[in-house]
Amino acid sequence: MNKLLSAMVVVACALPFSTVYAASAAQQAQQDKMTACNKQAGDKQLKGDDRKKFMSDCLSADSSAAKSKNSQQDKMTACNKEAGDKQLKGDDRKKFMSTCLKG
């Protein structure tokens, strides 16, 4: 009985760790951001609505960077498709992609 109980405890303790390690990079980044924002709010001793507003602003602060990154990815996808449609290769493709991504 003790062995069974011990095994159950080991499995129960291992489950949270396996979930943590299975977290994606995006989830980890969000967790890190939440931790940092929470610490800043604590340092500023914010409470109630002031804390909620601060946390909302803090957590969405990097969202503009993520949107910019997505925008750049979208642009890359569109330029790549256009270069493919034009069947560009080698230096012509590189030059086209550079120009397309800049403007």
C-alpha cells in the first residue's frame, strides 16, 4: 500500500513539471511578461482599478512589437509569393525581395 501511495505522489508531483516544460516559447514569453508586469505593479503598490489599468497597459505594451513582427512576416510572405509568381531567381530575386520589403 505504501509503495502504491508513494508512486501516486511521484506521478502527481511530476505532472505539473511536465506541463511547465511542455509550454511553448510564446507561452513562456507571456508568462515572463506577466511576472515582470506583476512585479512592477507590486513595486508601485498599485491596488484595484489602478492596478488593473497598469497591468492591461503593461501586458499590451509589447503587443505593438508583435504586431509589427507579424506585419513584417506578412510582407515577407507577400513579397516571396510575388517573386515566385515572377519566377525570379538568384540575384534578381534578392534585389526584388530587398526592394519589396523596404517599400
